[in-house]
Amino acid sequence: MTSVTAARSGKSQRDENFPVASWLVGPEYRRPIMAFYRFARAADDVADHPSLEAEQKLALLDRLGDAITGRGLGDPEADPLRLALDELGMAPRHAYDLLEAFRLDVHKRRYASWQELMDYCRLSAMPVGRFFLDVHGEDQSSWRASDPLCAALQVINHLQDCAKDYCQLDRVYLPQDMLAAHGASTEMLAAARSSPALLGVVHELARRTAALLGDAAPLSGLVGNTRLSLEIAAIHALAERLVGRLARRDPLSEGVHLGKAASVVVGGLGVLRGLGFVLTRPGRQSGMSTHA
């Protein structure tokens, strides 16, 4: 396989647990956001490809890195993002961080501790929120609340897909020290249902993820762009609902994903909650955005 495009899985933003750029996001921001998403999706597909050798995966990821800076040959999965970054005057730092995360995915199969998992999220998840904020011209001080939200979304995905990640990729994001403390093992992820020990790990991770969401709660109110603020409020509400499910259910044997209808309802309630914050915050301007 000689191209990133050939390694694509066919997965799109419609298959994600959380909205990528819903109608709430201003249309002027959707093109760079979708270019960033497609770049990330392509790199993720390379890292997770079932038949590529590690050296092939790393070579394709390097090709994406060269293409995003213009140092190497162009690539249809990177060129739209490179052009968008040039137009916005933005450096590719967030895209580079993502590539480092996907390089880790190629050769790293286990995470020793919660702290090590958070270090991974600093590359795999936090750059996504930072990119969204930068595209909208938000102050970088908002990263402090964005980072825990993005880490929480990443851990939710890991918990939902823990069995598939282990069985298909031999990749386990559940911290090894936490598994040992509960008397659980990675092999338990191949069972039809979780043992009490494994459920203890899942539920503890859900509690820690809920704490991350608590740290991220101020973000919607910190963001100046009203439409982005409401998008964040919807995502936060969806994450809270999913964490609640993971705190009570077994991801190996019970449904923990939200259906489309439930996602619309939960996200809508989040938007309403966010709108309440927007309407009452000091210095609110009229219109759908506080940014010109």
C-alpha cells in the first residue's frame, strides 16, 4: 500500500460519538475544521490499519507530516488542511501533535497509569480542542478548560471500544496499574461480559472522567464565539450522559453508545443550558456571535 488514501477505512464524521462541526458552528469555520478532521481521520486509519506493517504505517504518517508543511510531496488527505492553515496564518502544531499520537499508536500497546494515559491525551485529544479554539480566534487561556474536556472525550471513546481495541488491535488504554489494583487483567477484555474486577476498573475510569468534565465545565462560558459556545455545551452534555452510562453499565455486554435520537435530545438540552449561560454573561452583544 503506497498512499494514505488507500489506507482509509471509510469512516466519516457521521460515525463519531461526538459532533465534529454541527450546524451550530459558523459556516466560515467549517472548511478548516473539516480539513483538520479529515487529516486526523486519515492518520488514525493508517495507525489502525489491520494489514500494514509498522514501518509502512510510520512512513505514511511521515508523508502526512511532510505534506502538511509543504516540505514533501502533496497528499490529498493533507493538502486541504495545509491550504486552510496558510489562509489563517496558523502553524501546523496541532496537526503535528496528532501525528505523534498516531505514531505512538503504531508501537505502544499498553499504558502503565492514568498519568501516562493523560500524557497520550495531550497529543491525541487536546490538540483537537485547541485547534477549534484557535480557528475561532479564542484566547489560549481557554485551553485550560478545553484540555480536560478533550481528554474526557478520548477516555469515553476508549471505554466504549475497549473490547474491540484489545481484540482487533491488541491495544489497551485501561491503565495497567488500575487493572492490577482491581485484580483484573487485559485478557478479560475478550470475554462476552465484564468480570466484577474489570467492571471496577471501568467504573473507576468513568468517575475520573466525570472529574475531567467538572474541570471543563467553565469552557462554554469562557468562549467568546456564541455558536462555538453552544457547540461545546452540546458536546459536554453528551459526554456527561455517556459517562453516566459507563459508570453503571458493562461496555462488553451492554449498550453504552447513544442512538441518533437520544444524541439529538441530549445535545439539544445541552444547547439550551449553554444558551442560558450565554444570555446572562456580562458584556453580551446581540447576534449569534460576540466576535466580529
